[in-house]
Amino acid sequence: MSDFTNEMKSSNYEKEITNALQRVAEKMPYYQEYRYFEKIVSNHYLSVSRNAIPKIIVLGSGFPEELIVAAGKMPYWILGGSRESSMWADDLVPRDTDPVSRSSLGYIKSGLGKNALILITLVNDSSRKLAYILKSTGHKVQTFHFPPLKDADSIMEWNRQYEACRSALAFHLKKPITKRAIQKAEKEIRYAKRRIREFLEVCEGMIEGTCRMFVLNSYYCADDLSEWSNHLKRLTEKIRRERKYKYRVGVRSKVLLLGSPVYFPNYKIPFLIEDAGLTISVQTDYTTLKMQSGIWQERGEETNYYFNDTSPAYVKNDSFYKQVMRVVSENAIDGVVYHVLKGQIEYDFELERFENLFEMINVPVFRLETDYNYQDVEQLRIRLEAFSEVLNQRRYSKGELAV
Amino acid sequence: MAGRIHTNERQRELFIKKSTRVARSYLNRAKALPGLPDATNPFFDALEDVYIELKDLSEGESKYKKSIGTLCVMVPSELIYAAKARPVRLCSGSYTAYSIGDDYIPRDACPLVKAVMGFGQIQALPAFDQCSLIVAPVTCDCKKKLAGALETVKNIVPVHVPPLKREDADIEIFLRELYRLVPILEEETGEKITARSLAEGICIVGKAQYEMSRFLKYRKHDPALVQGTHVMAVMNAYSYMPAERWTTCMHRLNLEMESRLQKQQFVGKAKQPRILVTGSPIAFPNIKIPLLIEEMGGILAADETCMGERGLYDPVSVIDPGFDGMMRAFASRYTKPCTCPVFVDNSQRIYRIKQMVREHKVQGIVYHVLRGCLVYDYEYQIMEEEFGKMDIPIIRVESDYNEEDVEQLRIRIEAFIELIKLKEYAKHKKGRR
């Protein structure tokens, strides 16, 4: 590929990142404590076009990260949210591949995965085939698959893979990963998760859903987890202080964002939801739930962890269903936006069950299917505005809003 | 997930009418191809019994206590025979069931999964309804979620298939799953699975594999002794016939092939383009791809699909004749040689197809992708590269369970066959110079 094409690609990519950063910043109240998160997200994403060479790359958010933190590193997470990077992989994958897998492959093919050990969680067809493509093109790949049935054998299998990944990481980094180091890493991650839960408790009514998502997303951009946790603590304290006199009860209808996870910089859907006059009261997807859940190797907690895992990689995702029921009971929501990224068929399979659940509690569900392109924005905007109207009408009729 | 739909008699009648009409039309088209061996009649009859006559499969098969449905070739049928039950492969190509399943399964799911769901909902196919249990290997995303969705209408046992198969530990996962299956089958049939019954099961399927291997020798013959569409019908019939009966019929077919060979009675011409079909399963009645190839003047010389040769080409190899030894042999046989693209590393599929191209003297490859069957679609690119190097033309045809795309497919396949002919002509001309 010519230098000119490469330059064009990287300039389009940078534009995509900076635009998304700018739009999120416009929504965020001016807090000094927030700047850190902006900085790390910007550094993380823009490092792609600045020839960063990470040592460990993780595809997907399901990987037991304590193994990497124990090795004294933070993994370079590739969550696959970029439209531009998904276009870099257009020629390598079938037409119907989901945009997350496309984008992830695009990142690696841009040169990011040259010397790295790539850790892939095998949760769906695309992740399996991505692992094959990367292996066959000479990349170092270590897979971690989620057994689709939750039983004692699966836990055994999970443990075996955990040890295999530990050995692969130690071999790659030329450094043993000791039990003590893992315990220390677990402590660090648990601390971060506590900070996340505290943050989520104080955000409501103070910052918009997109900004909350952005701060949570920055977890996957941090080079130093302790530093990130401390910054989040500071931001939480700031919001808590402000809350005393700035908290306002929203007049907008509150929605639960469910389904395919939304990753930065593809904030098309949250932006549209908020532009349509709705508030993302809470988002419940695998990545967000995992950020708040426990850690695999907490002694005696393996079974609990596994049985509560909410990945769509299972035949029956009862734990996800239960988590959604909990979220619904704890938050007063007016409607549900069920987000399906094209090609992520598992989420579409689960929709019917959720439709039945929300029908029982009389909450309207709005399914939208999209990818990372912008061609459908106006159509989605009209549909979301109509949904917003429906929710407002329902609130008027219930007497929650003044006529 | 919603339970079974409540259909009235009228809806069922309409479904049956439409479904049998499509099956009959494909069966007649297949039979109308020249050179139909007389010995293939029982196989066609079996398909007719299932899809047109809607017959009770247990009639005259009292030795089997139950019918156990399977949703993939990765379920060891030996294990089911050992439990004195008969396996019925439920992967279907029914267009009518597909349109019923379409209401219950997401739009982008593969048609095969929709057809299975459709039969689960409509209760109009005795072969499906008679299965007291369905063993569903969790292979691709659609089958994984289908196992969860079908739970409301059928007794389902999902079986975890490891995504890797290189190490012993990977095979151990599948072995554990097979051991989990044993008491479930025993409870279902009331028969104890013993080392002896396992050995009997291996013998039953082994004989079928032996006849299949004999048949493959005839299939390799150039000019062809038998049309590929007829072979696809024979292979599809294996899903619904007890293995012993299938083996007996196959033996007769082999005798007829031998006699044809001796009489030099070929169905193919000397320069007829020899084509291999690979990719998504070709399940009856959706046999439009093989039919189009042969109606357009090609000969379907080989197939690398799970409803075709793949299901029967490797026998179980038992080293230790004890119970555990045989179970290990199943775990190994049903994963290691399997060229299904659900495995992370599936490079052996390329070797297998290359081997088939050589042995069957294949001149072109039709790569069949069912809409939504992503795993096969992923492997197309590498196939294109590999066979490009060998100068073997390959064409990707994407299809669905309906007849709307038939004419478009016909034009593309016809052009592909013309291309092979021209290529061979040019090669021949160059050789003469």
C-alpha cells in the first residue's frame, strides 16, 4: 500500500477519534477531574496511527485480565469500535461479519499486532475465524473459549484454559506469573471495580449517559490501573460534592440501553438517543456488567463467577436475563432500546425473551439494528424521535409529566 | 422464547400441501436426470416417505426403541445404536418449514436452523415429531442459540464441541460430553449401553462406511458412472434410514456400479466438466445446486459437505476395545478428521479438498454458502487463494431456502461450466501444438 493511502487512512481515523472525543466533551460538565479520562482515551486510540507496538493485545472484554496485570503490564485492549478500522479489514472478512470483529481485525492488520501476543476470547463464530486468520498470517495467538454450557465440566475447562493462558503469557513476557502476583493484580482490579460501582451510583442525574459510557470505556485505555482507579475516585467525589446542589430530576424519558455493547468511538447510538430527547438511564451489556462483576480466581468464587457470567456465548443466557431483571427493578425506566449490531446474531436470538419480559411489566421495547456506517443515521433519528414521543405520551397519560 | 405455535387444521393442511409439492418437484427433477441407477430407488423412496408420504419412520422397525434426533454429523450414531435407538438427522432443507421458522428465529440466521425451528413449531413432519430427544452439538452461533430456542418445544441435549482439536485436552472435552450423553440415552431408551452394545454400534455404522468407501471408488471414475445429484439423494437418505437398511441398499448400488463399469455404461461424457461442491450443507429438498450443475451440463464428481461424504468417510478406529477405549475412539473420530469450519484451525479442510480434487479429477469448485452461514463464508477467501494457485476455477454461490434465486444461480453456474469447458479446450489446443 502506498504511503499516501496509509496517510489518508490514518488521517480519517484520527478525525473519527477526535470528532467523537469532541462530541463527548461537549456533553460533559467542565470538571478538571474529567480531563485525565479524555487524555488516556485519546492517547490509546491515537497511538494506533503513531506506530504503537504493544506487547499484549486482548480482543474482547471477557479475558481474565488479572493474568496480564499480574505480569506487570496493562493489556492493549481492542474492543473494536472504530468505523475506519473496520474498513481496513473489509477485504479480509465476509460481507456479513459484525463490525466489532471487522474493526478488531483492522486494528491488528494496521501493524499493531506485529510483535504482540494476541489473546482472543472465543465467544462467537467470528472470533474463532479471526483467530484462524491471525494465526495463519503469522501472528502469535492464544485463545480462551467460553464453554457454552454452564456445568462443573465447563468450570474445569475454564480453569485449564486459565492455566494455559498463564503459561503462554509467562513464555511471551519471559517472566513467571506467580500466585502472589495474581493475588496482587486481583486486589488492584477489585479496587477498580469498587470505584466503578461508586461512580455509577453518583452519576445519575449529574452527567449524561454517553459521558458515563465514555468514562467506563476509558478503563480499557488505561496504562496504569491504580492511577485510573484513583482518578475515577476523584471524579466520583467531585460529582458527589456537586450533587448536593446541582442534582436535578430529569424530565426526559429514561431508557435502558440493552443488547450489543457500544464501544468508543462508535457512539452513534447513544448520541442519537440523547439527541432524540431521551436519557440513557442505564446500559446493560456484557462489557458494562463485567466491569462491575467479580473476578474469576477469587478463592471459592469460581462457580459463582462462571454461573453469573452474562456473555451471549452460552446456549441459555439466564444470568444475563436475571441481571437485566435486577437492573429494571432497581431503576425506574420508561423504555428499552435494544441495540443489535449487524452480524451479532446472538443478541437477536435473545430479543424475544426480553420482549416478553418487558411486555409483562408494560415497558415498550425498541429494537434497532445498525452497523458503524452513517447512512442509516437519519432513519434511526426519525425512529428514535417517534419512540421518544411514545414514551412521553405514556408518561403524560400516567400523569408523570404535566400537560 | 415462545412455545409452540397453535396451528389450526387448515394451516397444517396448507403447510403439508406446499411442503410436499416442493419435495415432490425436487425429487422428480432429480429422478429425471439421465442414468438413474435402479438401486437408488430405495433411497428415493426413503426421502419420499419422509417428505411426501409423511410416513411414520418407526413402521416395521420394531428393533429400535426410540428415534433420537441429531442436528449435526458430530453426534456419534454408534452411541445411539448402542442404546437400541435409531438416529435421525434433522438438518433439513425444507423451504416451507423455513418460512415458518422465519417468524421465530432472527432474520439473519441461517435457513437450515430456521427450517429445523419451523418443523419444531408446526408438528407436521412425523420424522421430526417422533424423535423423543434431540442431540444438538453446539457448533456455530446459530445452532448454539437454536438449542436454547428449541428447548420449549422439544427435549434437547446440547453437546459442547471444543473449538480446538489439536491437543488431547481438547478431545477430552468432547469425551466428557459423550460420557454425559450415555446416561441420558440410557434413560430415554431404558437400555444399558455396554462395551458390547458399543461394539455392535460400531459394526453397524462401520459396514455403512465400508460400502460408502467402495462406492467412492466408483464415484471417482471418469467418465462418471453416476450423477452427483443422485449421490446427494443417497447420502441424504442416510439421515432417515436405519444404517443396516441403508448399507444393504448401498451394497446393491455398488453391484450395479460394478456392472455399469464392466459394461462401460457411463452417465457422463468424456469431456464433461467435473465439479466439486463444498460449503454449507445441502439438505433435501434443497438440492437446487447439484441439480443446476448437472442440468447445465456439468457432472457433480465429488462433494465436501456434511450432508454428503463427510459424514461417512472415516471409520471409528478402536485401539482399546474396552468401553472407555471405544468412547475415546468416538471422541477422536467425530472431531479430529472433521473438516467443519467451526473449528479455529481448519487447514485440514484445504488438504482434504485438494486430495478430492486430485482423486476425483475435479476441474472446478462450486463453493456453496447458505445465507447467514458465516463460518463457511470466512473460509472462502483462503480456498480461492489455494485453488487459484492450482489453476482450479472456484465460484461462490450464496443461496437461501427459496426458489427466487434459481434463475440467477442457473446463469452463474452455466457461465462457470462454460468457463471450464473453454479452459479445457484451450489446454487441449495448447497440448496439440
